[in-house]
Amino acid sequence: TDRQPTTPHHFSHHRSNTPTAATTSPISAAAGELAHALDAIKWGTDYFIKAHTKPHELWAEVGDGDTDHYCWQRPEDMTTSRQAYKVDRRRPGSDVAGETAAAMAAASIVFRQSNPHYSHLLLHHAQQLFEFADTYRGKYDSSIAEVKSYYASVSGYHDELLWAALWLHRATGRAAYLDYAVDNADEFGGTGWAITEFSWDVKYAGVQILAARLLMRGEHEERHRGTLERYREKAEHYVCACMGRNAAGGADANVERSPGGMLYVRQWNNMQYVTNAAFLLSAYSDYLAGAGDGDGDGGGGVATCVGGGGAGAGEVFAAAREQVDYVLGSNPRGMSYLVGYGERFPARVHHRAASIVPYKDSKEFIGCAQGFDDWFGRRGANPNVVVGAIVGGPDRRDRFRDDRENYMQTEACTYNTAPMVGMFAMLNRLSRQESPSTTTTTTATTSSPEMGLSVNR
């Protein structure tokens, strides 16, 4: 049978492309476990290829979140409808098509050496999807009402169009894609929005950081410089906001922090903002370390914060590392929010398959209501440990309740974990550089296609 992901974003059983694509791009920053990273990426991109059935048609949702949430079942026992929903010329979805195009373009770079044919296939789909997204504009949640309660497109589709254009420029080197990001920078908000979050929906900070990278590395034409400088200004607003360094702009100029030092954006699944910030800051520290005056001549750079002051590459990376340390247990509760890591981690993750006896141990059918009655309300730990999952995490006061019913804090989402792959790749690289044993170890180093981190192969 064809292998497809069954729960690709958060852990009810409906499938939504927007968060899935947002998961795939960051995993394109591979770590030393390259084969596993490639397999994880290909799992998602194989699905996207199947979902992109015509140049102007993308299947964007499988299942109905409302009906799926009435059931607490293992995937093997599912009886709920697998109704599929698509976007096309009559029912556009520029956000989901743009996000998917970006993911496939990023992944095409990953597979360029190891699987050139697959890389070319991904790029072909990415280019078609971008053309579809740009030509037939509209929000996917206006075309597919079923997604509004779960993955509404709050930021609209302009950020995804810019995101896709910059990834396609990265993958192809074609100036037309950079021209698109420059020509539409003001109208689409790329150089207008001063953002303090990056998520599966809100892509502006990532867009701004990718554009700033081009400026700092001199990978642009002179006619692009002015707009790229404005992109960089907004990128550094985000970086400084995460570090609490913006001295002007009011209360919203910086990201709130918990007493224990965790970045806090909002109550539900706050950890996605923490892991994304750690990843983007680590990437930006790399850019600053090699930044010059925009001519790509190196020499070191400093992020300029609003109201004066700045942050060097080392400071930016230290801020990223601080958030990673918090996730892994350096916090007031001494709790690792990465399931399976450390001595203490969440035991009652809000995850259907994890919370019910595995099928190999009991093949007795478990119905919708039976799952709630027999398994959801159990006080004990889940019978299956979702190793590698990152849960929603604590509140603004560092408080965390390990309870299956507490879905805002204990639900696991793949887009929480994905950014950490890139962060761990960078930490892996640094540890190898610092370890004396690396002098006897042969490693090939390549630039990651996701944001530019160097990774060991």
C-alpha cells in the first residue's frame, strides 16, 4: 500500500495541509541523523505530490475536525468520514497552496544531491502551486468552511505568497521570484508588519529573515537593496523582540516572558512560538556571524533594535539556546516538554493513539464513546510514549498541568517539534567543532536549505 501520514499536524485524525506544510519546511534542516531527517521530509512531500492532482487543484483537508473530535479512538479503529476537500480555480486557497509550494521548494534543495529526480519533481510541483496560488487568489478557509474552527487563515495569504516566492528563489536562483518578493513587499505587508511571532499561519518573520539573508550575503542585484534593507529592519525587530531589546514601540514591541524566562505569546500551544523563535534566532545568528555591508564580504554584523542598541551573533544565539534549554528542562518545574527526554516529561499527552492500548496488544475494536469512557479519563500515564513530541507547554506563570483533558498544554503538534530539528542540527555542528574528537572524524558539511544552518552529513 502507499505510505501516507495519518496524523500529520496535531493529534485528532483530520488532515490539514497548511500546518503539515509548515511542519515540512523546518525539518528540511537536517541533523547528523540525515537518513531519518530525509525520511521524515519525504513522508510529507510524498503526500503533497499525491494531493496536488492537477496544476490548479490541491486537496487541502481530509476529514472534518468537528466529527473527529467527537471520537477518542486509535487510528486503526477509525470509522469517521474521510471526506476530502480541495481548493481549485473556483474555490481558491492561496495560503495553503503557497505554504505547500514553499515546503516543496525547500525540500527540493534537500534532495538535490541524493535524489535529483525527486528534487526536480518537487520543484515542478512547487512552481505549479505558486502559479496557482498567485493567479487565483483567496483564503482557503473561505473555500473550505470546515477548517475555520481549527486552522483558520488569520494572517491571510500574502505572507505565504512571499514565503513561497523566496523559497523558490532559493531553490532555482531565478531573479523573477526575488523580483516578486521585492515588488510586492509593501502591498503584501512584508516590509510593513513588525511581527513578534512566527507560526504555521503567520509567516512574516520568516519572510523577513529570508530576505535579510539575501542582503547580508550579497545575493541580490543593486535594484533590490533598498527593499531588502527594509525587510532586514523588520527581521531585526522580530529578533530583538524575542530578546526583549526593543526600547521603543510600546508594550507590544517585545515578546512577554514568563518568570522562568520562557517566551510567551498566547495560552493555547505556546510552545510552538518558543521553538520557532529558537530556530529563527539561531539561523539569524549564523547570518550575522558572516554578515557584511550587503556585498557578501563577511566581517560580522549586529542586529539593530528599535530605539537604539543592538545584538551580536553570539548574543542572538545565546537567546535561542536559552529557549531550547527551557524546553528541555531548565525551567522552574524541572520538566522537559520534549516527550521522552530527561527524567521528567509529560505522561498524559493529549494524543489519541498514545493514550489507548496499542493495537498489537489488543485488537478489540474501540468505539468513539468507548475511547472517552475507558481511556481518555484515565488518571494513569499513557500506555504509549510519543517520543519526540513537544506539547503545548506551560502558561505565562510557568504553570503546567499534566492532564489529558488539558489540551491547551498537553496536546502534541508536529509543528512544535519541527523547528527543533534545525536547532539541534546547529547544536550538533557546534559540539563537533568544540570536541577534540572531531579531529579524527571525517564529516561533510553542507548548508541547510532551511534558513541556512550548516549541518553535518
